[in-house]
Amino acid sequence: MLLLFWPVQAQETAAQSPERVITPERILTAETKYLTKLALKGFRLESQGLLIESLDGGTIYADHQSDVTFNPASVIKLATSYTALQKFGPDYRFETAFHTLGTIDKKTRTLKGDLILLSSGDPVLSTADVNKLVNDVIRAGVARVTGNLIVAGPFTYASYTKTAEGTRRLSAVLRKLGVRVAGTTTMRATSGMGSKGTQLSTHSSASLRDILFRQNAYSVNTTAERVGEAVGGPKGVESFLIGTVGIPSSEISISRTSGLDRNRITPRSTVHLLQSMLAWLNERNMAPEDIMPVAGIDVGTLRSRFKSDDYRGAVVGKTGTLPATDGGVSTLAGIIYTRDRGPILFAIFNTRGSVTAYRQLQDNFLKELIEESGGPQLTRRASN
């Protein structure tokens, strides 16, 4: 199967053909134009950061304040996605199930024992899904529970992005639908709970890769917050980036796994994150477009960008937008595919300015870089 990393093959071919290598002087042209345009529009250059380099990190094409931390906005969703992929795997399906720990008296419709919800943190579990799970419990003959309601594992649904919020709401739903719990409602870690007792109802999610693609294509904050909860919250993502990916602790600070509020990361660490994640995907026969949108083709925030025939399908990435935070934040990070240089990784961070103006400058900058690199090389999806 032809994988995303035709780019790796293209890069190896370029290395074997010295006549295709473009001189560093030409590499700097697009960056110089971009920074000049920023300054001419009145944007302070100290509020901007970027790093653009080859897939293997051997060649830097553009670098401006790459070691300064900026607000990445929704680009941080890539860190959340990678953390979840590493923990669960791309084909993982989240399971949510009610179990009993005790016996059911069918005559009195009473569970003599505890009602346990085993959850792995399904980030797209809906209100309808939860209602169905509860109704299946009722159909199994349970209207009263003498013991406790125990929620084991991360549990979020609908707009409830924390386990405590989801648990409180679940308790209310049980009461509303006619299940009375005599004991307390408690939360526990899944570890040690196993699948004790009898299963009464269950729900399985879509695959993680499908969940992440939709999250990143549409930049769905609620999904990203709930994915974050499933992997240990902001600190869980931070720990993965520092301990596994190797990002310095001084270059990362995550307060929300969706990118809302005031997260921080450097352009250099963002590109390092991309390098690590793409290598991980490639080892599993996956392409970046399996979890990120292709500009000009896929639904979501990149649908209307790079949509002309010349560039449509040459950019895969993640946008970030916070109009009211840090004076206005617009970010873009991902991969551009070029004929002469193969895949090029980029992280562009703009703060304290007009989001609309920044987007236009980002797009023009990448288009110029693509042209300086021999033109676009379309992704597999664009070629089909």
C-alpha cells in the first residue's frame, strides 16, 4: 500500500540526486518576504514565531524566534491527539458499560448490591447513548439499587468534560429515568475493578483515529477536552510530551487540552512534536491525513484554505484561532508536500494582531515556500 510517507521516499531520492538540491540563499526568500509583510502591516515581529524544516530536521528553511513560547491555540490538539494515540492505539474503541456487583431480584426489580459503570473515557459519548445505557439497565430488571453507584474510570459525555461532571449528571439521569440508588455515588480508577458481576448494557465508540480526525478537522473543543480527560488531563499530556517525546519542560505549558485559554509551546517543540508523531504514524502504516485535514479538500477549518488547483491537497495541518486571547492568536502547523524537497514541517505562530490578516499572510508564505521548493506534490487523498 502507498503510504503517506511517499515523502520519505521522495526525500531519499532527492538525497541521491545532488542536482535537485536548492541553495540556502533561495530558501531564505519566502521568510524574508513574510517578515517584511508582517512589519509593513504594523505587526510587531517579537509577537511572531515560526520554524520550518525538513522532515528529518537536517535542513532549516525558516526560523524566527523558534525558541520563544507562544500561545498555540488549537494546535495543542495535536499534542492531545498524539498522547491518546500512544496510550490507546489508532483502532481503539472506547467502551462504556453498566455491570452489577450483586444479584437482581426480578420480582421487586431490585439490585441487591452495587451498580457499576465501567468507562474508558469515550470522548464522543452522547446524551442519547447514556440514556440508552440506562434504559437497558431498566429493561434488565433494575429499578432500585440497594448499594452504591460506582463510576470506574474516566467518564465524560455531551458537554460534561470532566469525570466529576459526568458522574453527577449520570446520577441525575438515573433518578429521572426511574432508577433509585440507596447508597452513595463514588468514582474509582478502573484498575482493580475488572469486569466483575453481570453486564447489563454496553456502548462502543468509533475508532480513535476517526474521532481524532473529526476533532482536528473541525477543531472541536469539547471532544479535545474529553480526550484529554481520558489521558490524564493537561498534566497527562504535558508528562507525555516531556517524558516520551522529549520536549523540554521550559518549552511547554498546557492548561486546556483543547487549546482554549493560555497554553504555551515553542515553534521548535511543535515541529519536534510533529516529527515524533509522524514517525509513530508511519510505523503503523498511517498517514498524517488520517488524523489531520487536507487543506482545500477535507471538511472543517482548512476547507477554504489552499483551495486553488495549484495548492489544493498540498498542505496537511491544524489551525488555531483565539481572537480574544493574547491580543488575537492565529496559528498553523503541519506538513507541506513539495516536489524538490519532499515533505516540509512547519509551525507558524502569530499573536497580538488580526486573525484574518494573519491567516492570509500564513497562506501566502507557505505558497511561496512551495513554489521555491519546486511546486506542490499532492497528498494521496488529493491524487485519488
